[in-house]
Amino acid sequence: MAEFPILYSFRRCPYAMRARLALMVSGTVCELREVKLSAKPDDLIAISPKATVPVLQLPGGELVDESIDIMRWALARNDPENWLERDDAALIAANDGPFKHHLDRYKYPGRYDDCDAGQHRESGLKYLQVLEERLKTQPQLCGRERGLADMAIMPFIRQFAATDWEWFADQRLPGLQAWLDGHLESPLFKSVMDKRQPWAPGDAPVYFPAG
């Protein structure tokens, strides 16, 4: 039986980012297996037929294969910053559903038939404006301190902004822009973004957090 959970991850995937953020802040040590999406390892496919990251395989063999569930699992074990107190299930659902739909079609219009990237950008902007309204009166989405809602949503806002940083900077979203910059420059975010070589069977274990 494995001593630590095994986390199959991909550095740039926003779902995997938010899982790593919760695992890091909770102090949950995992064996990290970086996945190359164009060559997914057989071990991942064998335990999770959909083979989408992140997947957390617990020492007893159980799987947690939804990123928000990995976050909640880790924080239920240890929540030193009380992230679970600053949750907003509806706001996260809007991010994971409608906003992600528009994000994908804005960032990758060539993957979809008859896709107008500009139209999807404008639709995504409406969600950004909802976040901006919250951040007019408080530094984080659910109060003064970062919490689960911030960390579950931030990686997707990062991906949306990074599609065209100049356009994003030109929008009247001062609260959201400051919020995003603060998280991107935080030691926590930087600590989960180290580059790793893709894992292969037989490799020496790589642990996350390191050390």
C-alpha cells in the first residue's frame, strides 16, 4: 500500500492548479506525477478511464477525480487558513459551468464549429463583472482573507486574462485585476507552479510539497 496519496497533475491546467493550491495549504504530502496530456500514462488510464487531471489516488486505492472534491478532501483533513469558511458554491458553479464554456471558446476557437471568440469573450466578461462587484467592497471574494472560492476560481480567471493580457488590462475591472495580480504574485501560487518532467513508470518518486 502506498504511503502517500498519488496526484496525477498537469502544471498549466486550472483544475490541477486549484487542487494543488488546496493540497499545499493543507500540508497534504503527495507523490506528484506530472502528466503529458498528449501521452497520458497507462497507470492513469487504468485507474480513471476519463484520464483527465487532476486525479488523486488515496493510499487505500480510492480515487478523488474532481478538482473541487480534491480541494474539499484536503481541507477537511487540515484547513489552517479556514478556507472552508469562505466558500460560495453558486459562484464556483458559475465559474465551472457557463464561464468555463465561454473561456474554452474564447481561448481555443479553432476547436469548435462556427465559434466567434469575441462573442465568447464578451460573455465571459459578464462573469468577470460579477466578481468585480464583490471586490469593490472587500479584498477577496468572500471577505478579507483568501478562501476556497478565491482559490477555486482564480486559476480560470488567470487563463482567461492570459489569452490577451493587453485586452484584460484595458477593462474597467480594477478590483479583479488587483485581486488576480495579488494571487499570481503570492508565495502560495508560486509554490505550486514549479516545472516538472512528465512522469514515467520506474521514475523515482517526486513529492509535493517538496521536502
